[in-house]
Amino acid sequence: MRRDERGVLDDETTADDATTAGTATTAGTATTAGTATTAGKDEVFQVEEHGIDPIPDAERHGSAKDVFWVWFGSNLTFTYVINGALAVAFGLSFWQATAVVVIGGLSFLAIGAAGLGGVRTGTATLVLSRAAFGPRGNRPAGALNWVVSIGYTIVNTVVGTLALEAFLAALGWSGGTAPRALALAVTLALTFAISFWGHATVQFAERWMAYVLAAGFGVLVVLLVPGADTSAPATGPGAAGWSLAFVVMLAGPFSYLPMPADYTRYLPRTTSLRAVTVSGALGGFLSSVALGVAGVAAATRTDMTDAVAGAESLLPGWFRPVFLALVLGGSVTNSVITLYSSGLNLQVLGIPWSRARALAVSAAVTAAGSLGALFLTDFTTSLLSFLSLLIIVFAPWGGVFLADMVLRRCRYDADALHRTGPGGAYWYRAGWHPAGLAALLAGGLFAALTCDSALWTGPLVAPLGGADLTLLGAPVAALVYVLLARRTATPHPAA
């Protein structure tokens, strides 16, 4: 094995090389000369004991391939079919919408790269972001991220519940509240159990559910794409259509930015950083693009205002029950990672609970929100509008976080990241980093001025011809941060 000057294995070496001299290292178990010893407590179907505390080197395991399955499995969700259909609804042709879908998929390169700090420090993304904003300055965005995580988990739970309810109706059980109540209980139970067990079980479930979902969604793509109308529309989409399509496609990947290190923090420090980036990017790209193109094709063939009903109308009768099961499965795989990260998020906010207890609180809020959406009042549309508006914060937040990571070359003082009182390297001014907060405000202001959502339309939208430039808040914030922090956001010296 060769090491570069920074002390990490070069990009020709991956964590799979850890198997040498007859010693096989697996997820949490080292087997040598026929004797099995426990190397850590991150084991499938056992409650994970670690939270945001740094993962010791002795308990690190796995390879970059694990990151592929996390992002591939969690993005095998019907949401991307809906996103592709929306691009056509905004006036784009088949090929134009497909180009937007592909560009949106390429944004998973940023998601893959955002996980590198987890390999280096063994901790979660929202702990790493303390370097950019300070321990106290990090909390407002952390609180909003918890709201976003719970919000999207509620939306996914509602979608999965309705799909399972429709599946039960197809089997002959419909009417009353009992089928919906059972469907909700099953959806919540699957999501909560996997997330509660923790990191190893999340990875295990994402991988094995991905096998099944990929096969099913592959058939869906084959059934929807042929016959797509590839002719150009009578009128072009204009600036508004293009910008809205990009916002829809990129909002999903941007919402993941506070999470990637949560799923890389157990990887050995010797894991190839390039392999981690490429594996994460490839996983998210393949699933999001395939399903996005399926949505584009479906929208050129039928009305996709109700995306589930529209797609179902294009499918043969024998596949419709499978389709509903795919919608349910995709909702669960996506909810699992958002719910799991929400538990870590509460710890980052300073709440002195174990990971399992914090996650139980997140799960209870999710259950309450889902009950309200399904049985009391339909607030799903309003919730989605609110969540989409939060990109005003999270696009700039992502820009600052990634810029800070690049300036520091992904080298942090791991001990200082966990020091939330005076004296740490990232304490700055009373726990607030002026450069990070100024950049966040600059990017947020730009995003707010150019945002076109159901709840807010910025004053610059009309002069821009209806274009929504919210996502450009990310590069604006990144540029401001580089200008303000290029002398202070320096790499921590290698040990």
C-alpha cells in the first residue's frame, strides 16, 4: 500500500485491501485463525451505542462500496418520477427535461464529497459544520435541518401509507379507517425499527431493499419510457420553466447535504477518499436519473397531475400491485436515512440524550404528523410548500459548508469539533463564526430575492422573467465565505 503526503491511502487503494494475510475484516467482526472477536458494536439488528461521538479507529469497518448502497437504495423512491413529470409540466420537452434530470443527478458528486469529513474525523456532518459556523452559530441551521428531516419523513410516510392502503384495497379490503390505520402502523414500524437499530442495520436494509426495488423499478422504467413523445413542444419553456425544473431536480440532493458524514463516519481512515466520493455520487446518480427519466416519459404520455394515478394508468394490470409495493418500499428506504440523521441532529443541538432516545422523539413527532395528515386534515401540500421554501437557507448553508471543507482540505481538529465551550479552535467569537454567518446571510438574501415558491415570491423574480435562481444562493454564499475566511479556514495539521 502506498500513502500520499497527507497520510491517506492513494486512490488505487480501497478499504477492501484490509483483508490480508488470511485475516478477514467484516462489519464489526474480525476473524483470525478461526477465532471470532468483536471489534465494535455497530452490528446488524443490535442497537447502535454511538451517536455523534467520534468513532474509535478500532471500531471502524466497511468500504466505500457501502456508501454506494446507502445513496442508491435511499433514492429508489417515486419522488424522482414526480420530479421528472414536473419538468415536463413546466414546459420542457422530453430531451430538455432529460438533460435537467441528468444534471440534477450529477449534483450527487457534492453529496459524495460531503461525506469525506466523516472518514477523516469519525463524526456526523452537523458536527463538522461547527468549523464553518461555530458551535453556537451552527445551531439555528441544525434546528431547521431537524424540521426538514422530520417534514420529509412525514411526507414519505404519508405516501407509503396511501400506497399500502391502495394495495390492501386491491386485495379486497377497503372502506373505513382500519385499512389506513394498519397501513400507517406498518409503514412507521418498518421505518422506525431500521433507524432505531442504527448505522449497521440502516446500511444492511438499504442494500438488500435496493436489490428488490432496483429490479421492480427497472421493470417500471421499461414499461414507461418506450412510447414517450420526444417531439418539441409548440412553445419553449422560457426562463421560468428552466429554472423551476432545476430547482425541483436539485432540491432533493441539496436537502441531503447535512447528512453524508453520518454514513461514512464508521469507515476506516485508510479508505480512499476518491472511492467514497465516486461511490456516493454513482449511487445517487443511477437511481435518481433512471426514475427521473421514467417520470419525464410518463408525463409526455398522460396527465401526471396525480403522479401515482397517472403512472398507474400506463401500467398493465398485473404490475399495478407491484407498483404500489415499490412506492411503499421507496418511501421507507428514503425515510430511514432522514429519520436516522434526525436523531443525530438532536444530539448536535446539545440535547443530552442517547442516539436511540433522540431518535424515539423524532419518531414520535413523525407519527403525530402522519396521523394528522392522514386522519385530521390534509396539510401535506402546505408542508411541502414550507419545506421547499427552506431551500433559501439550505442552498447557502451547503455552499458555506462545502467551501469550508475545500479550504480546510477536509482536515479538521476532531477534538475541537466536540468542544462546545470557550477555548476550542472553532469557538471564534463567543461560539459564532462571523465569516460563516455573513456568507450564509449573503447567500440567503440572494436566494430570498430570487425565490419563486407557493409561499414566497422574491422581488427580483419578475424582472428576471419569472426565473427562480434560489439555488444560486449556494455559489454566492461559497464565494463570500472564501473571500472572508480564506486566511482563517486552514487545514488542521496532520498528526
